[in-house]
Amino acid sequence: MKKAPHPLDCPSQFNHQQYTFPSYQDIITARDTIYPYIKTSPLRLLHADISQDQKVYLKTENLQINNSYKIRGALNVISHLLDTEDKTIFRSGIVTASSGNFACQLAYSLNIQQVTTELTLVVPTFASQQKITKIREIYDNVRIVKLEPNDWIEIILKNKFDPHTLKIVEGSLNLDTLPFYISTATNFHVIAGSGTVGLEIIDEIDDLNNTCVIIPYGGGGLTIGVATAMKHTNPNIKFFACEVETGAPLKASLENGTPTYVCFEPSFVDGIGSVTVIPYMFEEVKTLIEDSLVVSLDEVANSIKLLYDDYGMVSEGAGACSVAAYLKYKNTSLKDFKKVVCLITGGSIEPGIFQSLINKPCLA
């Protein structure tokens, strides 16, 4: 295992040398920890608009418990905290900055492991009300705090939660105790849990030579975990991130060779996208991927409609981004691969938004 700055995700400065990431063995350990509680999400073949001689697989984490791969990391980190000697963590409460999916899975993990604590969810003002409602249904003691998008993103980028400096738009905090911060993107045990997706792909697809995997890019933890798991078995597997053009900092950072700020516009693709990358995550990610494939909102909308029309599947915007990336780049960046795996990361989307997207004709 590469040495982590602190096993419980304490805040630190942006120094890549201080940060390490789960090894293959850490991901195997995570699998053993979480598999009593999760599903093995099915692989399905994509039939529409496939390039000649290619097989395109859909890894359907939108069919996972609570419709997101993030159950894997959430279960693993809560299990780890339960195994630590410091039992004061849960007395102080837990806090995370999440657009909804990770917080939902934390709530579920606390519930099924019968942990009593206060879960504070810091969300951007554009967070899905459906996800917030679902969290409250899963776990009783939830505190919701809304911030402006830039203030919310700052918590994730700095890997630090300071309740005394927050400019709260809605909700309130208990300032008497400092809750334990769990990062959806950078926590060691969250990344290890996310990496178990890669182990399943290895088990389900024979002969991964000349294969690439397309992964929606948020903070980078899923990309690092899946690539670590799969490259251990076959170092020739290639990886592409995918982003939406309304917030694609990874692409800009790769082009500039350094973390770069971009314009970010909230949209129905609310599980990915930011103003910039997390610097030390970027340093690791750029060693693992070939490129970031950027798509438009219309292309994501078309893919949401395709997945519903052809498979009856509900996918959120971030989840459908990988399919949109394949369809856009199949004759360019992806044309030489015999097998392509599109990671559909989640299926939590506001019903009204989903209905409006699937009822529209496909947009050119």
C-alpha cells in the first residue's frame, strides 16, 4: 500500500507527495468488506450505433443499490471508521460535501450498520431536491446546509471543512462540535471502495487486450480506483475520462499540463463538472488516462433517451456521459479499440427533468 497522509482523510495542503492512493490489494480488501451489502451490477451490450468490429459494454451502476456506484466507497469508509479505536468520531457527527449521491450512500451505510450519529450534508444550491428527500427517508438524523456553488466546490478542492467560515445560504450548523469530514473524491477508503467496480469488469469480460474504459470524471477517485484495479491485471487497458462542456477542467488541465480553472455552469448533469481539478488527484489521474473526452449537454440528453428507449434504464446526466462520449468519439479517439466499457455511474435524476429529456426528439 502506498502510504497515505492520514488514514482518516485529515485536511492537508496540496502536495502530491503527501498523498497516496489505494493499491490493488487495498481494493481487494474493500471488496471483501462491502460485498455482503452490495450488488454486482450487470454488464450489458450497447447495440445502437456501434463501430464495426467493436463490442461496447455498459457497466450499469445506475442499477446499484440507491442507483449509484458511490455505495461502494461509502460502505467501505464507514466500515473502516467502525474498526478504528477512536469511537469519538461518530459522537461528533459526520459531514460531507456532496451533490447528493455520495451523501445518500453514506446515509444508507450508517443505517444498515446501525450507526447513530448526525450526518451533515453540505450541498450546492442547485442540488437535486429528489436526492435530498431520499437522504432524509433513509436516515433520521440529517442536517442539510446549502452553499453557493463556488463556496461548495471550495470545500472539495481544499479537502477541508471549516464550519466557522461557511457562508450559508440555507440551513444551520452546530458549532459546538467539529464533525468528521469525509471527502467524496479523495478519501482513501472511498477510492478503494470505488475501485471494486474495476474488479467486476475484470471478472466479467474475457480478454481485455485492446480494451478501453470510459469513466465520468468528477473528483478523480473513481478513475484512480478503477484504473488501479484493472491495470494490475492487464497494464495494457486504456482509460479515458469524460466530461461535459459546461464544466470540463480536466481537459483544460491536461492540455495546459497544470490544474486550470474553467467556466462552470450548473445543469442537469449535476454529478460531474467543476471550476478546476483537485491538484494532487490530477497529478495521479494524468498518469492513468489517455485523455478526457468532452461532450455537450445535447449529446448527454440523447444518451439518456437512448438508454431509456433501448433498455428501459434510467440514467442521470453524469452516468450517461460515458455513452455520449463513446458515440461522439467512436470514429476518432476510440476507433482502434476492440472492446469499450462505458461506466454508467448513477441513475438519480429529478423525475420532471428525466421526463422532459426522454420526450424530446434527439438533438443533432
